[in-house]
Amino acid sequence: MSPELALFAQITMNGIAVGAIYALIALGIVLIYKATEVLNFAHGDILVLGAFIAWALIALMGLPFWAALLIVMALMGAFAYGLDALVIRRIAGQPQFSGVMLTIALAFMIRGLVSMIFGPESQSYRTPWSGQSTQVFGVSFANIELVIMGVVLAITLGLWLFFRNTRLGVAMQASSQNQLAAYLNGVQVKRVNSLVFALGGATAAVAGVFLAPIALVDTALWLVTLKALAAIVLGGFGSIPGAILGGLLIGLIEQYAGVYLPHGFKDIAAYLVLIGVLILRPRGILGEAHGRRV
Amino acid sequence: MNAPLLELRNVSLHFGGLKAISGLSMTVQPGEVLAVIGPNGAGKTSMLNLVTRVFNASGGEMHFKGADLRRVPRHRIAHLGLARTYQNIELFENATVLDNLMLGRQRFDQGRWWQQLLRTPALTRMEEDHRAQVEAVIEFLELSPWRNALIAGLPYGVRKVVELGRALCTQPELLFLDEPASGLNPEETRDLAFWIEDIRADLGITVVMVEHDMSLVNAVADRVICMAQGAVLAEGTVEEVQNHPGVIAAYLGG
């Protein structure tokens, strides 16, 4: 294989791995948005908190990686549940902007809390796949990237089964479409909404735990919220397949921009795409028809 | 006379200084079709919203089969055997007719979560039972041409029938209909009259309907309550209420 092609294959793989994480983050934000109409700007900070707790469990306390992952998922799920039940639920029925302001404020508070507890320094931890790679057709891929793809695929499939088959999943879909009707068919709407937040928190935790080894455990990781928003807009606002597709595309575009475009483009590529989509195709690739019912 | 199925005693609903309902007392007898009429703003829909816990009553007592409705959380209303339709139709718009009706089965046993996730044979049998109930309703309301259609693309009249169907799928004891005939053409209204008759006679469901269409009220109601200014103005047979001087005055603004 020619060196150019090998480089391209490697970048593509990097892009899919990072994109899979963006997709997971975007998925969490869209799930919460569809169910509760709250655009959760604190999502990336829940991810940061999860990544730091994972660091503490793995690097400081010496827990195995998988155990730490499960603990962090449970903790962040419970944290997000509480965040909705105690705080976010109070603004139900207020204009959408209230939700934006509230979750931005929560985001800053969580970020501050993380700095206070864990200190401002970047951290890192080892995974079972650190430093390992696999050779395919003479191109070497980092094992962690393969694991990330597998994990995100498994979570997506699991969520799909959950929403299609289980009573709770159906109740979540029902209350996201019509809360009044859901109530009077016996759905406990408030609890279901908090459970959606818990689901979102748990997926954010997974994203954080797997993003940290390829980035660093740092409060600046919250910026992935903005990348995920670009992914959501690109895929089509409110569409779950769109969020996944958008996440993968943003990951790829970012990696290609980093290698094939002048220095600096990598960091702004996602936002250039965001602006471009908003101008050229505001409903995104898989977007539902726009305009709200009145 | 039997013990009433539903009893409201001195119920009130205030929004700040506005009294939507004040001193409302009424009973619903098992097996009857009760029509609630009254001019706009009389509090008819508010009464339904109180009983189905969309609003919290400001005062008074509400009992359904001995259960204190004021202490029942909103999502338990369906479990008690109360179902309703809405004046403005509250369906799951981006779902099919079948999905909407299946949602009516949400209150019944759906198996354990792991059975649901894996779709075990026991769960499939359970779902077939639910589906059979739903199919019976589809046949009863002649909804089969639209079984797999999305609600968002259906004509208004059909949506009203779907909402009635979903309420029936919860297998209620008491069914509230909020202006079931509004927006329907005369033919659809005649179908509705037959269905209400059958709902009472064949399914044994007690019906309370808020309705302006006096032809429908005449056709199906055993008893009529006329509300005005948040309280009962008159009650009795259709004729008694229609000839009540207070009722005429309330409608004409006398």
C-alpha cells in the first residue's frame, strides 16, 4: 500500500473513532432534547466530571478499567437524574431560553466543582489497550480506537433495542411526543424524563471515559459539547440517526482538516461545517421538517 | 339507586382570582350516559381536567369508586379505570394508529424488562393478547384502513376516532368525552352516536360527555347536566333541562 493511502486509511480510522465519541455525545444531547425540550449545555461537563472520577478510580485507587467504567456510568446516571429531578424539572413549561441559561449555568458550576475537587492540571490514565496497535494490510491502527468503535456500536444497538422493545423505552418515546396523552395512558412522565437524563448522563460518562485516553483528562474537554452541537445540526436537529451520522462526519472532517489543511483548521473545522450547514441546508442531512406546531 | 361511580362534592378550581369552578357537586351513576352541556366558559372542560388530574382542585372532594381522586397522581388515573378524549385531540402525532392504540395498553402488564429486551416467548404471547384487544377496538371503530398510517397525515374526523379508540384500549370503567362531535360531519356524528350506545351496552362502560351538539345529546344521553359559571345550573332529562328557564337564560345571556 502506498504511504499516502496508508496515511489516509489511518486518518480515516482516527476520524471514525473520534467521530464515534462525538456521535455518542450528540446522541445523549438529542435524547434529552427530544424527551424534555431542554438543550443540555451541561452535557459536556457531566462528561468531564465522569472522566475525572474515572481518573481518580483508575490512576489513584488502582481499580481495573471496566470496573471504573461501570462505576462512573452509574454515578453520572444518578447525578444527571438528580440534576433533572431537583433543578431542571423546575423550569418545565418556561420558554426554551430558560433551559439554555439554566444548563449553561449548571455547566459552569460543574466545571468549577471539578477544578475544586481534582485541581486544574490535566491528567491521564492507562487503559488495557494503551500503546497497543493492530496491523491491517500494513497499516497500524491503535487498539483503543477499535475498542471505542465497538463500544459505541454496542451502545447504539442497545439503545435501539431498548427504545423499540421495552415498556420504559416506549414510554420515553410517548412522553417525548405528547406528555398529556402519555400521563393519561399511565406513563409517569416526570420520572421518565429524569430517567432520560440518567440515560444521557451514563452515555456522557462512557464518552468521557473513552475520550480521555485519546485526549487528556482536562476541564477543556467540555468543548466537545460544541462539537456535538455541530454534529447535531449537520445530521439534522432532533434526529437520532442524524446525530450519529453527524458525529462521525465531524470526527472525519476534523481529522482530514488536521492533516490536509493548513495548521489551525483542525480546531475550527467543526464550526466551519456548522456555519456552512446553517447557511446552505438548515435542516441538516436527515433533519425533520422544520417549524413548530402552534 | 346504586352507589355513584363518581361523586364530586363542592369542588372548586381557582386560577388566582378567577373562579373557573366553584361549589360544583355532581354524581355519575354506573352504566349511564351523562351529557354535560352549558355555554362557553361554564367550566365543563375544567371539570374533566379536575377529575383526570390535569389540574389540581382548589377545594372540595372527588371520589371514584371510593378512591379519593385528589390524592391520586396523574399517571395513576388510567390504572383506576378512567379514560378520556380531548377537545383538541392529544395523540402521538409521529406514530401510527396501531402504536397509539397499543400505548393505551401501557397500563397493563408488559412483562419483566429483560423479557422485553430479549422478546421471550412468554412476552410475545402477552403482546399478542394486547394486540388482540387493540384489534377488537380497531374492528369496533372501523379503523382498519388506517391501521399503519401516521397520525400526522390523517383527517380530523379519523383522529377523533383514534383518540376514542386509544381511550377504549385502556379498558376504562368510566370514559370522558370532551366534545366528541365537534368538527365531525353529520354522518360521522351518527356513527359516533351508535358507538356510544355500544360502548355502554356491549362494553359496559359508563360515559360522561361534554357536548354542544344537541342532536347527539338527544340521541344517546340518559341524563343531562347543564353547567353555568362553574356550577350545576340544572339537571334532569334532556327535555327537562332544555325547558329549564335558567338554562335558556344562560345561553341567551338573559
